Amino acid sequence: MEYKIDINYSRASIKKAVWQLWLKWSLLPCLIAIGILLCAIAAWLVWGYESYFVSALTVIVFFGEIAVYFTFRQRSLSLFERMESPKATWSFDEDFISVEADTGSAKYKWNIIGKLYRFRNVWIFYYINRTISILNLECIPSDVQKFIIDKIKEHKGKIV
């Protein structure tokens, strides 16, 4: 069985999808980094203990996580900006997942999808080569959603 679906993208939908993914990945590390930094500042104020190493490492982790967000956001938006039409045609069949837009096309076997991040209005395919694809759910019927989930699970991908 093959499913073919046209998806329309917008700048706002891409920003929102990347933001949701970043929150899922990086919110906890950022909160931990802020907590460690606050503890280091408190130790410095109360006991005069100066741990420049801990403070510097914490700041590096914090800004590193923020850099991840901006990197994914910029990559996604730059690809979107290159599109003449904000539309992509996705195809799902027993062996492959493919997408075609005016900027090019890609065809993957299901086993290249490492994780599927599911959010309310968008799904994000995270491939094993550390790239992502954004799939707006507004025009995807529930039977196609179930098919995608089943195929990813069948090929040992994770549903997050």
C-alpha cells in the first residue's frame, strides 16, 4: 500500500517544530546547567569558594545547548527559504519513505529513521545521520499516521 500526501509548510510552522524539538532535547540539560551555576555562585558568595572550572563548564554546556537550537532552526529555515513553493509531497509505502519538493527529492528506507518525535501538530523524523524532517500533521489522516508509526516500530525506530 502506498500513501501520497501533499504538505504545505510555513516559516512559523518550521520555527515551532524546531522549538518543540529543542525543548524535548535540551530543556533538562539547560535547567541542570543553570542549577549548577547558581550553586557555584552561592558557594562563592557564602564560603568564598571559587570554582572557575565548574562555572566555565556550566556556561559552555548552557550556551552549547542554545547553539544546537539555533543551528537546527537556521538549517531548517534556510532549506525552506530556498523553496519556490512551500509544498512537499510525501510518499509512504512498505519499503520506503520519500519526499519531493522543488528543491529536490529524497528516498529512504524505513530503517534510517532513528526516532519519531510526536507533537500535537507536527512530527519530526530524526534520521540516524543526525538530520531531521518536519511533517505537519494537518492533512495526514489517522490511518496514514498509524502506518508510519507501525513501519518505524517494525524497523526498530523509537517513537518519542
